[in-house]
Amino acid sequence: MITASRTLDASTDSIFDVLSNPENHALIDGSGMVQSDDKTDRITGVGQVFSMNMNWDKLGGDYKTDNHVIGFEQNKLLAWKTAPSGEQPPGWEWVWELTPQGPDATEVKVTYDWSAVTDKETLKKISFPVIGQEALESSLGNLASAVAEE
């Protein structure tokens, strides 16, 4: 598991507004793998699935993912498990947590956790962690920029 956190000069509702819209995820992604949203509605609750267009050389270039929302608390928490399109999630997840630090400041914590991946074929194909601490830090910087532009 890798975690990064940073305090942003923005309210929890403005940050959550950016995070809960999959159209923004390519702008936020610090790994460069997220290319675009696949015409998904805003995330509004647990059980939703949003799809992303991805690119990673180790998986042969372009592919799609389905992201199954497992955590949702307005202006506080957004979490999902990622899966290859049309498949069940093999175990890695992304968790965004927002903690207000005043009216216009929010601590944002992002966690990338692959500890639940147990499928031997997946573990042969993918060496975890796929991305490192730097990518999470970059995502937080990108999120700060995206929120500032809203």
C-alpha cells in the first residue's frame, strides 16, 4: 500500500466535485496511464461503475477499465476497485479521503492498495505496485491545479 497526502487551498466540496467527475481523472492522474473517461456519469454512490480509457505499455498499449465504487461519503470519501473492462476487480483499490482544515483548506489523502490481490495469474502478469509514490504525489499536485481552475 502507498499513501500520499497534501493540504490543498480549497474546500472539501470543490475538491470532491472534481474527484467525483470521471471526466477529470485524466487531468488528475499522475501516472500518465489514464487517457480519458469513457462517457461516465458523475459518481454519486457505492455500487456505481465508471469506465476509463487507459494506456500502459506492459499491457500492450490501450485498454479499458471498469472501476467499481466501494466507498462514497459526500465531501469526505471516494473509493473504487479497478478491473479490466468486463471483469470482476482482482483486488487493487484507490481511496481518496478529504479532511477539512478550515473553510478553504482540505487535507487530501490518496491511497493505492493492492494487498487484496491474490490471483496467481494476475500476480504473474502485473508486478505491484504498478505506480510509485511519485505518481501519487503528482496526482495531488494535479488535483490542486484542477481545483484552482474550477
